[in-house]
Amino acid sequence: MSGRPLDVLEESLAEPVTVHLKDGDSFYGTLAGYDQHMNVVLEAAEASAELLGELDVVEVDNTTIIRGDNVVSVSL
């Protein structure tokens, strides 16, 4: 696997990933797409937010688009 971020995303297409956002939320789903701005598209995504130390998981629409400037990290 290459160390360049877009190469890592390319190799992670169709794989389950977790996208961590600046506000502390995370989304878990299958990476369906991305662009050069690190905007990401997740299929069958679940959103999670940490509230008072408890993990709250909420299902969202089948497709979720996340703007790249909100993304802190993407992990497998």
C-alpha cells in the first residue's frame, strides 16, 4: 500500500471504513467513492456520536456524502 492519501483511498474502495470528523463524530460504512478534495461517499453508513461517555449509533440513509474539509482520518 502506498503512503499517499488518495492512493490509500483508491485501495480501500468497496471496503468497510470508519471516517472520523473534526467534531468528534464518526461514520462507518463501505467506501463507495472519493475525490481529490477527500470528499467521501459511504454506502450503508452508520453515524456514531459520543454523548456523555456513551457511544450512540444511529443509522442514516443508504448513501452518505462527507465533505473532505470535515474529515480528520479514514481507517479500515
